[in-house]
Amino acid sequence: MLPGKNNFMFENIYKNKKVLVTGNTGFKGSWLTAWLLKLGADVYGYSIDVPTEPSHYKELNIEQEIHQEYGDVRDTNHFRNFITTVRPDIIFHMAAQPIVRQSYADPLYTIETNVLGVANVLEATRHVGSVKSLVIITSDKCYENVEWIYGYREIDRVGGEDPYSASKGAAEIIASSYMRSFFKDEKVYVATVRAGNVIGGGDWAKDRLIPDAMRAWANHEKLIIRSPKATRPWQHVLEPLSGYLLVGKELYNKNKLCKNQAFNFGPDATINKTVEDVLVEMSKSWKNVKWEAENNKHKLNEAGLLKLNCDKAHNYLQWFPTLDFEKTIEFTVKWYEMYYSSSKDKNVREYTMKQIEDYISFAKKKDLTWVK
């Protein structure tokens, strides 16, 4: 079991529960898996593969502590058989093709994974009979982005110009349909969650700002960026995960305010930082950095301005972000400093657990409800 296990958070709801995490080998999935083990959960993972090299999941060395199944979420029969065998109590569905630019290269795979995958999870859940709580993770990019200055609310229109955003909007529509058609009774409580741009240690995906920066700067190379003035709701990976775990707990406890709902999780609405702001803040911790904007007349379409309104999570769940912008960047850069250091004593698992503990400590100082 992971060191420093805390069972008092989230009303101890996850202890000894069978918790299935799809996409658990990815960046967010590996952090969630580690935190669930820390909470005493009996964790089951379902992923098509380990998506990056290096891999946070591999570096954590936790596969022997969970029940790992490798399979494609698009494979209806495989997933149905797996969930029927496991009979989980709680599911976090994270499996997805998560990169906007990759969706242009392979739109069909993106759509199949992100839409059919959600449908398969919902369909299996309604038949297995064991699931009490299902949290479906989509994206802030599920909204039809009209570049307005206001934060998007959960009732705003979903859609998307690029295939990735469209697939996430479609996933929300599918989930809403199942909620209204099959999950109106008291047997299964379902919710979707939408997070802003998530950053943190252990992300090595291509075409993401932080991993691209860390790869370039660790090799003393110049970072080429696409849209220096684009704004995003930047947040550390542990921020939305605390929200997901809180939603999972509330659904398990049959909180009707959360049943068949959608929730945004993002930073304080007053934080409106650009790509360039992020890089400037990162340069305070990582020295001798260089970057420049690419000169590409044929750039693929990506949102310029994107903000979330998280009032619903504040009011329904009493969820609030823990870290400010500076601490978010510090947490992220310090993790990569540890990883790329030449020290023989570096320990990814130990440092990841330390950051979870530090995050919990900050939440306690802010007197947040989920740590009580």
C-alpha cells in the first residue's frame, strides 16, 4: 500500500470499495489511481495501453497493487465481460483520445473512442447491477466556444469545431440521454464533470504546452509555441481530481442535487492567464529557458479564449480550488525538476505522494470540506 495513506477524506467512502478507473494509465488516470490507493480503495484499471514513454503510470510502479486489465473501451463485449466480472461499486470513466491536434490527424478514432466509449460504459453500467456511482469525465472543450469573456456554465450549449471538441460535446449528449432514459431511478447515480486545462508532473503527451516545454528545456532547446496569447483555465491535476472524488462520494451517498448533473471544475474566475503568462511563471523555477511562436499560415483551429464558470460546484458541492496560479506552476515545475535531476535518490512515487500530501495540507489550511 502507498505510504501516508489517508482514509479520513471524502468521509472515508472509498475505503475497501471496488473502484474502476478507465484510462488509468494516462496522465490524469495515474494520479487518480495513486490517490484512490491512498484512500484505501480496491482499484481496478481498464486501459488500451500505456500511452506515453516516459509514463507517470509506469514510474509510479503501482500495477502490482491494482487489478489491471488492458482492453479497448470501444470493444463492447470485452468491456462488458470485464465489468460483469469485477462488479465495481464506483466508476470513473476517463478513457479518451485527449489531444485536440491528434483529432485532426485521426478524427474517426477520436470520435469512436470518446463517443462510443462513453456509450459502452453507460450501457455496461445499467446492466451490471453493482454500480452505485458513475462519474464521466469529459472536457471543458465540450462547449460550443464563441470566444466570449464569460465563463461557460453547465447549461450552455455543447459542440465544437474541431473533432476532439465535437466528440466531447457528443459524449455529453449521450450521457444526458442515458441519464434521462435509464438512470431516473435510485439504483445508479451518474454525473459528468468538465475540467479546465490540467497541468502537473508526469504528463508527457505530445502537443501539450507543459510536456513540450519540459522536453525542450530539459534538452536545452528552444520551445516553439502555437498561440502565446491564448488563455486557458490552467489548474493543477489534483484540483479537478479532488472535485471528481467529491462528486463520486456525493453520488454514492445518493445526493439528489448531484444526480444526473454536470459540473465544471476550474480555477478562480479572476485568473485569466495566457500561454505566455504560464511560460514566464515557469521560467522563475526553470532557468535558461527560450521560446518563440511558430510561423504557420496553416494552423489548425484551436480556441483562443476559454473560461469556466464553477459556481455550481461551489454551491452544490462546496468545492473550491486549493492552489493559486503561482503555486500551480511551482508544483508542476518542481515535479519535473525532480524527474530530470541526476540524483540517484530521486523517487517518482515518493515525490508524487508528497505532492498529494502537500496539496491536502493546503486544502486543510483553506478549511475545505472534502478534507474533513
